[in-house]
Amino acid sequence: MLKSIDPASGRELATFDEADEAAVEAAIARAWDVRLGWRDAGIEHRSRLLKDVAGVLRADKARYASILTSEMGKPIVEAEGEVEKCAWTAGWIGDNAARLLADEPIESTATQSYVRYQPLGVVLAVMPWNFPFWQAFRAGLPALAAGNVMLLKHASNVPQSALAIEEVFREAGVPDGVFQTLLIGSAAVERIISDRRVAGVTLTGSEAAGAHVAATAGKALKKSVLELGGSDPFIVLADADVAAAATVACRARNQNNGQSCIAAKRFIVVEDVADEFEKHFVGAVAALKVGDPMDRGNQVGPLARPDLIDALERQVKESVGMGARVLTGGKRLEESGNYYAPTVLGGVSSKMPVFKEETFGPVAAVIRVKDEEEALQVANNSDFGLGSSIWTRDIDKARRLAERVEAGLVFVNGMVASDARLPFGGVKKSGYGRELSEFGIKEFVNIQTVWIGPAKN
């Protein structure tokens, strides 16, 4: 049984029976049967349908946004932004897929030779709850454009979102079987990956889930893409615009109620400007309005599940016990729902949980360093390597430092974000492979060499 529960009140919204083995088998068989038709429909046809997906999303944006907010607690304004981002990305991929997937001529010994991009077939997407629409569309749109078909196993606490996503594709005219939602638990994933008709798997989620999926895919010799956790460094150098950095830092840590893999989490500040940064940062965080996520005036809502607030509370308490100082927040809020006060901790060291672990909620860790070299060492002292930010007025310096940052994304004087035009993904325990851009659209394809003779002399 899958349950949809409002994290702002704890009220049960809906329940759904899990798909049994027969239903899963039928879905895999349907995907297998339609894969060649979808491939052979051609890139122009697929692109037109993806642009129709954008239209469906925009036409019913308010309803889709309300599903996201009621099911996982994100502020309604951010939920509307998430739906719009999915629509924009569908339109961009629809406009650019043919160019990104065009045959590429290559000089060789052949009279003619080129590389073409051939879809792999059926792809399983295992997606998380924190951006219920965006994560699924981010993985699904490029794969579908390339001619693959997709099975979605969404997080068990967002079943209404999962069904709504399938509805979007159906309403846009995408043929039955090309995109299917499976209401299943995690236990069913291994069997689906192992099925010979499934060509690959993409997962966004935890390090543990990624390791399990990667092992299963590897055993079956299947392609996999993993986008896992992050403990993103936000580096503020002595020559930064400190007030601007602190303003962005507040949003970068607390967007989506702090529940984002690319949220800034470790704020690494050169000592010369640390007092000034903390003053601006703490003031901005303390001023955030927390409450009912359906209220358009609130900026931070509840965490998605009770266990998440338990984990965050443990990380903060243990870190404070090791010497961290609470500069603001640091506690659960008394109202009903999974609310935790937006928090800034000072005096953080590398041995504390808020430094070593991914914090998935509105808690920021401030670490003081003596100079940019120590800042870089602290930034790279992490098992994760997803996003990062560098704040400085010296762009040449930023370029030099970016070359040494161990992360898939480096943003200079800006907040880390995903963009359909840019590749998205990480290194180390943040995963492998890329989503979006020309790199993401080619993850689930056969890069096929075509050589036409006779050979040239």
C-alpha cells in the first residue's frame, strides 16, 4: 500500500495498491512492444510531442503544483516554478533534439563514415520525492527524445505526483506504453533491472540506493546513470561581494525546504569577511517565513516525512555537542507537521555530522578558513562532488580555483541550479553519468559507427 500524506498536517490524502507481479510484467511487455514504433516514428515526431507536453503542463500548472505541495510540502510558489521548469525543458528539448542527435560525419579510411545515435530501448527511472516532477522529467525527456521508452518507479510517498506525470504524457498524445508509471516499492526494482527487455536504469536518490542499483545493473551488464547526494561547498573569498553572497546563500540553503541534492550545505568563508558574512546570512535566515506551504507568503514549509526531521535533529544535536554554535534556529517547531526552524551553525569542523554527512533540510554549516587555499582543501574534503559555488570579484582567480574543485558543477557568483542547456551530474559518491544537454540526451543511446567503403587509398 502506497500512501500520500500531507507533511504539513500529517493527514492521509490518498492510498494506492501496489502493482503486483502480473501488472509489472504487463507494463514491461507493453514497453517492449511499443519501443520500435516509438523509435521509428522519427525525431521530428517525438520532438513535436515533447513540445505538446510543455503545453499540457502549462495549461494545468495550478493543479499540478498543488499536488506537489500537498504531497511533499514544498512552498506553492516553488511548486509552480517546478512545473514551469519542466514545461520549459520539454520545449527546449523538443526544439533541439534533432540537432543534438544528428549523425556526425567523421573522416576515416572509408569513402564515407559517420556516427549515429540509436536508442537502447526500455529504460527504468527510479526517482526521488524532493522534486517530484522535475527529477522525473529531467531524466525522462532526454531519453524519450532519443527514442527510448520509459518505466517510472517513483518514490513511494509521492504516488499522486507519479500518476500525474503519466497523465501529462498521455494528454500530450504520447502513445500508450511509451511512458508508464509503476506504483511499486523498492523491492521490485531489482527484478525489473534484471529483466532482459530492460536496457538501462537511471536513478536519482541516496548513496545506498545508488550502490544497490549500480550493483544490480552491473551484474546484468546494463547501462546506469546515478545522480546521488551532495554536500555542496559555498566558498566566500575575501574579495567577494559579501552581502550579495549572503543573500544568495540563504536561498541556496533553504530552497525546497532545504531538501535538495544541489543545495549549498557547507559555507566556507575566509576569516577576513566571516563576521560580515555571518551577520548578513544569519539575519536573512532568521527572517524566513515558515508555515503552511499553500500560503503564498511562506518561504519554508515542512520536511517531507517525520524520519527526515528526526535525522536532521540528530545531526544538529551531535554537532552542537562537538562544539558547533547555534546562530539561529536549531530546533523543531511546535506546530503540527514536520517543521524545523531554518538553522545556521557556526564553529563547524570537519569531524561534525553537519560537515561529513548530507543534511537534507534547512540547516547551514559555516566553516571559517584562513585563505583561498584552505577553502579549496576544505571544499574538497568530502565524499561528495555534485555542485559548488565560488564567490569572488576576481573572475580569473575563480577560473583557476574551479579547475581544482572536485565537483560536477561549479557556479561563480551564483546559486547552483540545473539548466536543460548544461550537463548535470557529479563525481565521487555523488554518482556518475550526466543528465540534460547534449551529454544527457546521449546517455541511453548506442553510439553506432557506420563505415561505407570502398576504403580510400
